[in-house]
Amino acid sequence: MRQLPTGTVTLLFTDIEGSTRLLQRLGERYASVLKKCRHLLRMAFQQGNGYEVDTQGDAFFVVFERAADAVEAALIAQRALFSARWPDETHVRVRMGMHTGEPQPAEEGYIGLDVHCAARIMSAAHGGQVLLSQATHDLVAHELSGGASLRDLGEYRLKDIAGLNRLFQLVVPDLPADFPPPSTASSKRPLHNIPSPSTSFIGREQEVSAACNLLRRAEVRLLTLIGTAGVGKTRLALQVAEALAEQFADGASFVALDQVSDADGVVPAIAQALTIQEEKGHSLVEQLKMALREQVLLLVLDNFEQVMPARLVVAELLAGCPKLKVLVTSRVMLHLQAEHLFEVPPLPLPESGQRRDVGALSHYASIALFVQRAQAVQPDFQLTPANAAAVAEICVRLDGIPLAIELAAARTRHLPPHTLLVQLAQGVAVLQGRAQDVPARQQTLRGAIAWSYDLLGTAGQRVFRRLAVCSNGATLEAAEQVCTAAGAIDGSVPEALEALVDNSMLRRQEREGEMRFWLLQTLREYGLERLAEAGEQEATQAAHAAYYLSWVEQAAPLLLGAEQAHWLDRLDREYENVRAAFEWMLAGAQVETERTEQALRLCVALMVFWEIRGYASEGLAFLERALRGDHGIAPAVKAQALHGAGFLALMQDDNARAEAFLRESQILFRESGDRAGMANILRLQGNLAMVRNSYKVARRLLEEALAIYRERGDTPKMAYTREALAQVAIVQCDYTRAHALLEEDLAFYRARGEQYNAAYPLYSLACALFLARDDRVEAKALAEESLDLFRAVGNRRLVAYVLSLKGQMLLVEREDEQARSLLAESLAIFKAVGDRSGTAEALIVLARLAAYRGENEAALACYVESWGLLRAIGARELSATCLEGCGEVALAQGEPGRAARLWGTAATVRAAIVAPMPPIYRTDYTRAVTTTREQLGEEAFQAAWAEGRAIPLEQVELVQSSPFRQSD
């Protein structure tokens, strides 16, 4: 070797990316590939006058006296490598890194930090990529030839190298130029709800790399992984999401659509995955767009083929969220303008001449998958010369489809590969003869499923196809009822289920002592086809709907009992089946009145669940659909459904619709003489009047309902009504009456052991004690107790109300930081669940906190935001509170006249609705009014107050254009 140069030199390091995988794939042929690669590199180095310092395996260390020569050599080498022909259509990609410095000569070459820096730059590169340091860039930036250019990649932290290092990429015409970010020491971004597969990922390196490269391109916003069922689209999508997570500032989110029954369920599924709650006054898709508008996020939508009408939702999200990218898995393309397709191929298969070579076969992902899954059911299974040919032939016959291979491998627990191969061949031949109009790959997958199905006994086949009607699996109890409705089976259902699990036709999971069984979606679809062929579909679906109607009706009373949280969680797990039952009922509602009645009964039984777990919007939509086909329905059933619809509309501040539903329900209850139903309507109408600030009317209606409940001895409904009356009393500062009503309720619930129901009077008692400036210690204890109970059942809305109350308590005690924390948490929940009244209240308290701290502009901003919500929902008592707080801010800002006008308007509102200011806030208010009167003088004060009283609440604006913003 020539004597190495000294002084300033450019150091170039190279190696082959993925050389180990390449060796495993090529086997003995790798040696010739390595030899050819070395030859091409040395030729390039020679043309650039390079000095070869060291060579180890597939890596080179070369130095150049001129930086431009080093760049030219790298350019020549990359072109040669990309144009070369390699065996088996493989690709040899060499990464290169260079740095210019003054390394110290040594016996074996060079030493010093410059050497390590060049090596780290090479390690940060990807196959086919050439990276340069800032020092090298500065020397060659104006000497590039052949159309080459340099791309600034930004600053990165190199392993063991202090500080940040700016890296540049050599861009070579006609060669790939888009690569992932350099692989440096920076940590990965966290993934959001990306599932962790229970089995290892085999093969697919090229597919993962290709899909990632597509998604890295700026113009690719929507990438659809398309392919036949079972080909591994989901697993590939998960790998791609994991690989790309660091490039999305807000991570990646996975949305499973395999349990979504129709396109209408796509938006709720995405919202659930992103923890976005429905908001009153805004569609859920608008909420999604607002939440994702500025997020750099990868959204993975899995199994889209069954919800194809929802593709317009995808287009709308992409149009409204410029930084969002979407990765879809589907069997068919979405036909959207933004769509880029990536066909997921089957796993590579061995050539005919390799099917007895155990060493060669082990490098194929399809064979490796079969062996791994076979070992899962038979740990001592090995690929041997005796079974290699049969295993290879099985994988070939299954076309390399992962799901089909897994099904076949699971049978090795009972049958050797040779026998499996014979049975598989027979099953495929039969199925292909029946379905010539489907693609070849689908025929192969269907053949694998059909073959597994045919291997089952009669009992197993019946249970498999009948269980397919369950949308999200089933408990053993549900399976026994659903799977026997269309006829008896030989043996027992539990035995058949266990056999299906053993045959990988069914999955099993135990949770909270309850066993649950479910089918993969592909298998479920096949089961439904066989169910229809057997003429058992109608009877089985009817049994499924009847079971879940009965189950929900039995569970409904328990949703308010001692095990409430447990039953709410169980109903959450069964909710997909409940939805499916509802859809089946409505599908036949036009011709069968019985089905419509079933649907309405189901809705009525779900009311408590919908209220507590936040499904008010969906529940109301279900009720409205069922009520459209109400001809011939029993008046009692329809009346209950209308009552429920009114309640859900009231929860959503849709007062007009609530009133209409309740009026229609009232007519039916009156005609039937149902006094219990009439009392229920009166109670809800009282709540509606309370929401509308008509407290006198509310009290009259509630007391009338209470009298009927007392007459009938309906003590639970008496308690609900007393609670509503207590709320009216609290608003009107009648704390003695409120206390008496709530204490009676609390004693009632505790005597019955109904802890969750006790949370309501506990919270209201805490409110009454606090607002009345009574026992603060007791108020805090009651609030804390109610908070624990609401949290236990997952009622986020009521949790937010208690947090807001606790924040107010801490604010009065001047525990500012603790108060701010609780109020911020409360506000976030209110906004998430779409409770505008709660949001407005939390903003008012935050405004008070800011005002106490002298942060007047921040306080005013909170009041203005709250005011916009209060005007929309017409909450007059809270509006008065907001104006009173704004008046105190105006005084602090030197505008006493504006303060007096605001207070005049607020006083008029309170007088009109008979809702005095709570005592807890009167001292500060009185002090502020006194100060204002002193500053203005009595005559000016009275004039300003009168001016405020004359302005209608609807015309008050808390912005610059407001009449209250004129100078004083």
C-alpha cells in the first residue's frame, strides 16, 4: 500500500447495509456478491486517487488528499453499485460517510477524533446514501460535477461525539435521493396506541422499507396497503408505523375497523382511538379536523374494505389537516385523488429445486413462519430433510399467504406435514371448483379456511359458522344460546369451542374470570357464508338479537347497583354485539313490528349506560331511527322510548327537541292512564324548565311528580326528584331546604347500599355547604367522597363538576396553584365531553383566579370565552355570575362606570329568575360595589346602574364593540 498522506485529508468510511440479512438470503453466493462489491468500490477509489487504509468484511476506510476527489469517488461508486446486476434480484446498498480533518498518523493507519467522526457519520447513513460533514461540505460545495448537489439535512447528535453536527447528503442524478432521517442518537417519538403483536414479525424487510420511503415523500398523504385477505396487511402496517414513529412529531395512532359494522362507525372509531369525545354543537368529524389540524400524525386505518363509503371522511380529514398522513389497509382501493397504492405481496416462496434443501428453505420467510407457528403448538417441531419438501409444498399451495400458513401450521399438533399436504390439496380443489369468479389468491386463502373448516367435526362446524354472527366475540353463555338456536349439536358447546381454539379457527381470552371467544374477521366472513348456505342465518341472528336484548334488560337494573362499575365495563365489552343486534332488529323493522319493539326496548334498557359512559349522541340517533318505524308499536313501549329520547336530548342542551319528545310521550302516557309514566315526564319537564332558568315552573312540575311518586310508593324516583328540587333550591339560595332534601336522599341511598347514586347528593351537599359559607371542612370531605364514586364508574362529566367545585374551594382558601391545577383538569374534561355549561362555569372560576392574582387581561379573556358559550345555551344564572365577575375586573382596570353597568344588568337577570348571588361571593362583590359607588359618586353610580338594567342580556357584548366598553 502506498504511503498514507498526512495533514488535512478527507476520510471516507463505507459498509453494506443489511449485510447479515443478505448473507442469510444468498448463502454461499454471498461470497461472490461481496467480491464484486469490493471490486466496484476499489475501482471508484482508484479513480478518485484514494488511499485504502483498512478493509474489514464488507467495510472500507479510505482517505483522500482532496475532498473533491473523495466526493467524486463516492459518486462513481454509487452509480456503479446501482447499475450492477445482482443475483436473485437482490440489491446491494452501500452507505458512505466522509469528514475532513487532520487525523494523527499511526502504524495501523490513523487515530484521533476525526476518524471517529467520519465513522459515526457513515453509521448514520442509509444504504445508498452518502453523508458529508460541515468541514467536507465547505470544501466541495462549489466543485461538484455531473449534476450532483448537496442537501442540508440539519443538525444531529452523533454517538459519543460532543455537540451537534450538521450533516449534508450528496444528491446524485438518477439515483435515489429520499432517505429516512440519519440514524443518530436521537430518541424515537412515542407511539400512540399502536398494538404490540403477540408473535414476532417475519420477513417483509423490503416491503417495510418501500412503504416507509413512500410515506416519507411529501406528496404522499394517503397510502393504501392493498392485498387479499390474510396476506399480512395489518402486520406490515404496524411495522411501518413503528419504523416511522420518530418522523411524526405527534406519533402514530392505530384504528381497528374490523369490528365496525358500517361506514357511520368509522368517525367514532377514529375519535375513540385519538381519545376525542363528541362535543355538543359540533359534528364529530369537525372535532377530528380541529384536533388534527396542526398535528404531524400518522393515522393507521386497518381493514377499510368493509366501510368503503367512509372514504370521503378520509378525504375530508386530509383536506382539513395539512400535516396528517394516513396509512390504510384494505382489500380494495379507495379511489381517492390523494391515494397512492402499495400492493402487499405474499411471502417469498422457494423454487422447485430448493424444496428439499433445509438450509436454503430456512431463509424463506414463508417457511420460517410455518416453522415458528408449528413450534407454538408442538415445541419440538423442526424442519428436517424428511418433512422439508412437504412443508415447502404446503406454503407454495397456500400461495405464501401468512394467515393460510398459520392455519396449516397449527394442524401439525395432530397431523404430520405429509398428511396435511394431502388434505390441503383436496380442500383447495373442491373450493376452486365452486368459486371461479374470485381472484386466484382469494381462492387459495378461502381454500385454506375451507380446508380447516372441513377438518372440523359436525359440532365444530356448526358452532364455528353460528358464532360468526357475534361481532366482537362472545362469552360461553352467549355462545351456548346463539349456537344452538338453529338446531342441536353433537356434544357440548364448550367442547366444540375448545376444539376450534386448538385448530386456530377461534381465539380465546380470559378477563376478570370470564372466558371470551372470537373469530378473526376473515374467518368470521367465511363463517357467515357457510351459515347462509346452511339455511341457519335467520334463526341464528334472531337468537343473537334475542340473547343480547335479554342480557341488556337483565343488566340494566344492575347498572345502578352495588356492582355498577363491573356491569358497566361488561356492557362496554358487549356493546359491539348490542349494536349488531340493534341493526338486525331495524333491518326487519319495516315488515315486522316485533323487531321494532325489540329495538325500542333495547334502547330503553341502555339509557343508564348511555348516560354514564357518554353515548348520549349515539343513543339518541338509535332511538330516532327506531321511532321512525313505530306504526303498530305498543303505546307503552313508544312512550318509554320517547321519554328516553327527551332525556338524551336534554343532556345535549337540545332543549327544543327534548320538549317535543317529552310532549309526545306525555300524550301517550296520559291516554293510557299511566301515572308512573306521567310522573317521569313531569320530572324531566321540571329539569327542562330548570335548564331554561324557569325555577318557579320547575319547582311546580317537580313537586307534582314527587306527589305521584309518593302516592305510588316509588321511593327511587322520589329520591331523583328530591335531588332536582334541591338543585333548584341551591340556585335560589334556599340552602336549608336543599340540605333537608339531600340528607333524605343520602340516607335513602346508603340504606340501600347504592354508592354511585349517593354520589349525586354528596356533590350537591358539598355545593350547598360551600356556597352558603357553611362548614368548609365538611364540604371538602363530601366533594372528595363524591369524586371517588364518580371516578369508579367512569363518569367523566360528573368528575369534572366535582373538580371544578374543589377548585373553587381552594380558590377561596387562596391555594392558587392547587386550584389552577384542578380547574385546568376540569376544563379539559368539560371540553372533551362537550359540556358547554360546565366549560363556561370552569372558565368563570379560572377568571376569578386570574383576577385575584391581578392578571386582569387573562381574567377578561376567560370571561369572554365563557360568555360566548353562555349566550349559545341561554344559561342566565351563570350569565349573571359572568357579568358580575367582569364588573370586578372592570373596576380593577379603572373603569368603575362600566363595572356599575355590568352589575346593573346582572342584578336584573337575577331578579327575573329569582336566583340571588351565593353568600360565598357576596363579600367581595359588596366591597367592589361600595368602592365603585365611592369613586363615581352616588348620582353617577345610580345612572350607570340604571343604564345597565335597561340593556337586555342578549345585547350585552364583552368585547370592544360592547356598549360597556365606552370610556368612563
